[in-house]
Amino acid sequence: MPDDPSDPDSAIWVLDNGESMDVEGFKRLWSVATSEKSARAGAPRPQIGKFGIGKLATYLLAHQLTYVCRASDGVIRVVSMDYRWIGNGEPNALHIDPVPLPVREVSEQDLRDVIAKIHSGSDIWSEIQALGSPPNWRSSDEYGGQEISPPAPQGTWTLAIMTSLKEEGRRIKSGILKRMLRTSLPLGSTFSIHFNGTQLESSKIEIEKMDSWTLGPDFPIKRISPDRRNEEKGKDLELMLSDDGYPHLVIPELGVATGSFTLYKDPISQGKSNILESSNGFFVNILGRVINPDDPYFGLSNLNHAAWARFRAAVRIDGLNDSVSINREGLLEGRSLDIVRGLLKAMFNHARSTYDAASKANWPDAGDILTEAWGTVPFEPLKSAIEKGISSGELPSFVTKLDDEPTKAQRVSWDEVASHSDIVRDVKFMPRGADGPVVEYDLESREVIVNESHPFVREYGDSHELKLLLRDQAMADLLTSAHMTQLGVDQGTTQQVELYRDQLLRLLARLRRRTGFQIAELLDQAASHKNDKALEVILGDALEALGFIVERLGGSGNPEGVAVAPLSPRRTSQKASYSFTYDAKSSSKKKVKTGNVSTDGLVRHREDHKADHTLVVGPGFEDGALQKECKTQSITPMTAADLGRLVIATTQRGQLDLEKLRGVFKLYDPDKVAEFINHFLADSATAPSLSYAEIFDALEEIGFDSPDMLTSPVIAKTIRDRSGSEFPTKVDVARVLQGMHILTPHLIRVQNDNVFLGARPDKFREALLAQVAQLPKKLPDPCCQLVGLPWRQKGGSEPCTPWRALHNLKPGITRNHDASEQFGRLGVERVVHT
């Protein structure tokens, strides 16, 4: 890296001593979206890159990219690319001609002369000359035994030079890049990186050791039991410990063994370095070669994960050479392998006992618990996870993200942590969005935040005592996630566990919630109740079912709540979302009197909460003065039945168009509101529709037969493949699935493209049919939607019968849901309206 990347003449260059490329290699190099790395025979290490992404990343950093390669034939070849050549520099070109890339062959002197003209060219030439020396293997000492020379240099190398740096290239910070490279290096690797002349060590080498043991006189294990897989139980083997010139032990039947095993305080199994090579586990060396690079467990199983993530054993046993298989890529099963596995298991068990004893000592005793508060909680996992995230630049998933990597404020705050009691200053309830996690750790304020907008917290946080319980559960969840990180569980797995736990909490919250049909029925019942409280509760549920984000308020001087339509602006200058205050007015007389609406108070509510509109819901409204007052004060009156119709329509078609629905707030007469809803629902019914039957058919074809997570794009593609049309898109599928969620909130949840299903398709279908049976008789029935036909209405519920020619059912069915139950049992796919 240049000292000053902003210098117009600066260059970034990378030199490696890999196998390099000839002309055919250059052709493969510039083949985008393909890779032949995995097909190479005898590759010295696992494949890292694919699809040419690393090469294309240079496009972000520089205009010019030059490769200088010395392949196995000894020829030095040069190829240059200037990204400004593409499309002749026209960014909006409709046609792009191929760009020829000439390959030049040069002599060493020619190369030296050209490199000398590049910024820091003398450093490049010195490094090329240094490639002729044997590499420095950092891992040679940990195995002990007779020193083995590394392989001789092959004389091949590749030099990549980026010049004419772009803004992104000029902004690269050497310190951050160096830290990322160190994080990517595993322990004990023969893969080394030199950064600006300094050989980098893995960041894991700085992890403090809990204990370490050498195979020699002080070795804590005296006897071993072979891991008997190929024989009956036999006698234990006694080890001979010696320091005759060098520390070692002698294993009966195998001979000398050297090396060590170490237990670290923190996991060494995490991070990007594990993609290249494992740092934890067993590493068995025979005659200078590690023979199990792809199996750090060495064939053993049921190893404790907590200690395993901190454990590294590097042993050399040349006596195993006779057991190496013919292709030298594995070991032959037998007595020798059983003995070695017995030794390795004994080493791990000793390390695990040490770890368990130390872990037990970290928990507070009774006296600490009685005299302290949060200070007694074992925050070591949280502390360890945060420190690792700050050093690697990748914070754990449970930390509130302010940027792609830790901000300056977050780092400064963490630097002020003096003891474990400083890690958590407070635990607070704060709104973090309905889709946010239950708990997060705010690194800047060092506070644990319980998300009071989360459905589980909202459903179970009704009292002070319940909030205390939620606080303690959230703290336990946070520390469990931190402990998983400390155990060495990778970030992806940790996030999957957190997502699963979050879905369970949302499911438990929904078990207490009402379905769409129940909401419609309860709206009608509560509106005629003499107490406004019942209507207030179900009104909030109904608005949430329609897709609004609802903040429930209530109490003196407040509306029942504030609802927000979560719409994205079509242009940056537009505000698409809107909000409204809502109030409930019930009446046992079926009609709310004008005086009871209290329009002046509703206006104050709207102004106090800076809302755009006002909605008041009741069983019906008196004619006359109400309409005038509502128009004067811009208040929209809606009957509970009309709101229920919108909820029912949502169960059929998914979330309705909330932007178009905003038009209802321009109306101030309940009759005109009802007319608007009629037209609104009719218009939405004309759009291409997707039936529940098509969804179920797709689930069965995909092979979904138990609770699982699918994606809406996969379901949409399956339906398109079956029908041969371009409909539906993933958005269409997600919309219908959202409607299913309103019918059966305990069985399905949609989050972005992810669809969480809690039952088999047949059980799912039965649950939907059971919900149809609960539909209030005064509302339209969508039963035919379940079997694939749009429903129609003629002044009320319309009787429909199954296709009699197919199943010869008797006529006389008077309610749609009766037919629906039979359809579900018989699998009827078509209905005829009468």
C-alpha cells in the first residue's frame, strides 16, 4: 500500500508466489462468472475465490489493472486492462464492443526498467527477488521433532498492479486493511502474508492462553485407552515420557510423538480465517506433513463444543506413516489409528476438564448475589464477543448497528470499560420497530435495549411485574447469543438460532391474537357494546391486520392510538406514508349520537400527535349534524362492519393498497365511506388473483411436509412453472401469504422474502377452512378462494355447491362454509355458483 494513496502517481500492488498464469490462464482470468479453481488437480490449499469477483473488485479501486506473470515455462508475460476502454468511455452506451487485451512477453531487464517507473517500483523488484528464498513457515515449531525443510521455491509468481486509483482506492486505510488481513489468517497456517514489508501474524495469536501442555516429561497424561472401533476391549497403554535431547513421549507400538496442545481463553474457531484453514482441533503431522487438513476432528465425535472452540493440538507421530493410504490423502483404519485417536481424546478431555473448572469458578456465589446486582451476572461472553467484533470490524448480530463496522463513538465508549460492571449500564424498554429483535445491545450507550414494539413484549408486558420478567428473559437471550459467539459458533449459525428464537416468540404472541375472521366478528360485537374499551382493543387489531403500524395509546387526553401507513416514497421529494389518530365509539343503540363523537377532542388528538387524518369507528352514526361537523373538522367516520369488510378482503388478497385506501380520509359521511369501500374492493378484485389452492399445490410440489422456512420467490417460480405464465411474482405470492397469515397467525409468518410455515399443507388447509366456518353471516364469504375461484356476492352470502357432476353431492347447502368443509375433505378443485 502506498504511504499516500491520494497521490495521483500512487499504486497498489500485490505479489504472490502461486502457480501463476500463461496465455490460457489469462483467458480464464477474464472469463467472468466462471471458475476452474475447484477442478485443478493437486491444489495445495482449499479453493478461496470463485466467479472472478476478486478481479472485478479492482474495478472499484482503480482505472488501470496490470498483471505480470512468470509461469512454469519461465516466460514473463504482461497484460494490462484500462476499465475506461469499455464502451469507449460512454457510460450509457447501448452496445459494448469487445476489448482486445494484448499479451506481451518481456525480459527480466525490460521488466525491471518498466517497474522502476512505477511509484515504489524498487520495492516491487526487491520483493520479486526475495521470492527465490525458501518461505518462512510459522507453524514448524509447534509440532516439534526433526526439522523438515519447506519445499523449494518454484520460481513462479504473479504481480498485480493497480494504477490511476479511483476515489474508493484513494480512501483505503492501511490500518483497517491490515487488521482485516490478520483476521483472515488462521493459526499455524502455511499461508503467509507480508504487508508493506512486515509479515503478518494471525490476530488469533494474541488470544490469551488458559493453559498449554507439551508432549514431554511434564505431560499430564500417563496412560491412554485406544479408541476401540476394530477390536474388543483391551488393556490401556502406558506412555513413556522423556526429555532426552528434546521433549517427547513414546507411544507403545508407534514410537516417538512430539508437539503440544493448548487451551485458549477465547474461541479460535471463528472468523473468515476458518474458510482458509481451521485453527482449532487436532492437527496430526507425519514426516513434516499435516495429514488431516480437512478433518480437524480426526474422526472423533461428540466433543464438547465449548472447550472445542478454544482447543488446538499439534502433534507429530512419524510412526503413523505405515498407516497412510496409497493416495496419501487419508489413513487406513486399524490398531495404529485407534491408539492415536485414544491419545487425542485423552488430550482433549484433559483440556475440557480444565475449561469446565475455570468456567464454574466464573459464576458468583450466594454472597455476591445478595450484595450485588448486574455486577454478578457473568458478562464475560458479552465482553469477549464485543472485543472480538471490534478487533475484526464485524460486530455480533445482537449489537445495534450504526454502520458497516464499529463507529468511532462505539470504540471510544468501549475503551472506557474498566470492569465487568461497566459493560451494562442499564436495561431499558424502548421502541425499536415491530420487525426488530426483542433485545439488542447498544454499544455506544452500553445499555441493553428491550424492544417494546416487538409483538411478544407488547402482548406480555401489560404490568410492571411482567415487564421485569421480560427484562430478565431479554438479558438471558442476549447473553445466550453472546455465549454462542464465545463458544465459536459461526455468525451465520448464531443468526439462524436468533431468527428461530424470534419466530417462536412471535408465534407465542400470536397465539393470544385474534384471526382475521375473529377480528371482523368482534368488531361488530364490540361496536354494540356499552363500553368503548372492547372496541378500542379490537380496533387496533383490525388496523394492524390491514398493514398499518399501530401505536396504542388510550387514557385521558389521548386517542385510542396512532396508525402509520408504511409506504416508501416514489421520489425522494415525496412523502408517501401517512398517519392518522383513531378513536372508538361504541353504542348499544347501534348508532352513535353526534354529541358522543366529540369532534373537537378528536381534532386536538390529531394536532397533538401531528397526524394527517382522523378516523372514528362505531356501529353506525346518526344522520344530519354529524356529517357537517365531520366535514368541518376533517374527520372520517367509518362503521365497524365496513372496517371488517376490509379485514376480510385482506385475508383473501393479502395487504390492500394502503396508498389508494388513503382516499377514504377525504370523505366525511359514513355512507360515502361505505360506497368508497365498495368501489375500492371491486377494483382490487379485478387485479390478477392467486388462489390458496395454487399455493397449496406449490407447497406440495416443493416437497414441504413439515414446519419449515421457504421463500416467496421459490413458491412463485413453482406456480409459474406449473401454469406456464408470467404470473405470479414473489410480491403476488407474499401478498396472498400475508392474507393467510391474518387467517391463521399461529401457522404462518411472512418477513421480506422468507415464509415461516408451522404445519403441513393438509393441516394448514384444515386450519383455513375452520376459520372460514367462523365468518360472520353478514359478511361476504371467500370460501371459493380456497379452491381456486373468485367469490361473488348478490346482496349477502351467496350459496354455492360443489361440482355435482364430479362428486354427486346432494343439493341444499345453504352456507358457503358448509360446502368449504366438504371441499377440504374431498379435495374438490372446482365449484359452480347457483
